[in-house]
Amino acid sequence: MTAGRPQRGGTSIGAVLAQLRPEFPDVTISKIRFLEAEGLVRPARTASGYRQFSVADVERLRFVLSAQRDRYLPLKVIREQLDSTPVDASSISRFDLLAQTGFSAEQLSQLERDGLLRPGPGGRFATDDITALRTIRTMTGLGVEREHLRAVRAAADHEVVLLKSFSDTETLRELTGLFASLHTLLVRAGLRQS
């Protein structure tokens, strides 16, 4: 059996390493085994003892490695986040997000570092992130640079801070739509005046 060949019902540790290496060049088989020993991933085993990683296992590994690299979180905190996050219909895995948008793992990681996409505690993304990635692709195709996208993120963060001062859910929902409308109108007005 070769290390990179998918096994019946799962993927070998060597194949997982090959999937993760483009995004996490420092990852090793020893690191994956260590994360398994720490209970952060639980691959199935064949009768002869070979590990069989599922797509969900690989997603968990990506989340753990990203959380360590990008947010410097200790393994205990990462484990708590993974264990406390239920999977729901309004979320999507990293693998599915990439498959549905055509972005590479490296591109998605860069957008995460830029703060443009933020996975939930369990490493899953909101289904709205599919639309966000498609919008980002269109914008960059029209010449928008990364620093411009970061400015949009910063403006959105300022609005979020303001909106969070309203505790009533219905008011918050209405104000969110009004903020988006006002923003669009102000941009249009500014463009007409220039």
C-alpha cells in the first residue's frame, strides 16, 4: 500500500499530507500523528491498522493548523472550539466552499488572513461566504486590489460595532438593511459629485 493512495473508505496519511502541504508547508506526518494523539482528529483504522482520514478529518486538520498559524491558539482552546460547534445546514465545510467557488486553498487562506472571510469556531463557513467569494472574484477581475478589499472589511467592521449597540433583534435586522441601503446611496452620491 502506498502512502498517497486513497484507501477504501478514506484517505491515507500520506495523501492527507499532500493535500495540506500547499497551504501548510511545515506540516509533517509526525505533526498529523501528534494532533491525532491529542484528540483533535480521529481517523478510522483499517483491520491492518492503517489510518483512513475522511473529508471531515481533513477539514478538522485544516482548522487546527490555521488556528495555530493565524491566531496562535493553544491546542486546548482549539479542541474546545471544535467540540462545541454543532454542524448545521447554514454552514459549509472548507472543502465544499472551495469546490463551489473554484478558489484554491492558498487563495482562501490569504482571504482569511486579510480578514475577508472568517470561519466559525468549528472551521466551517457560512453559506453566505459562497456569495462573498464569488463577489470577491468579480471585484478582483475588475481590478480591485487586496488592500481595497481590506478597506471594505474595515468599513464593515465599523458598521458591525455600531449595530451591536442595538440589542433588539428586529431593530437590528431592520437597521442592517438600512445601513446597506444608505451606504449604497452615499457611494452613488459621492460618485455623481466627483
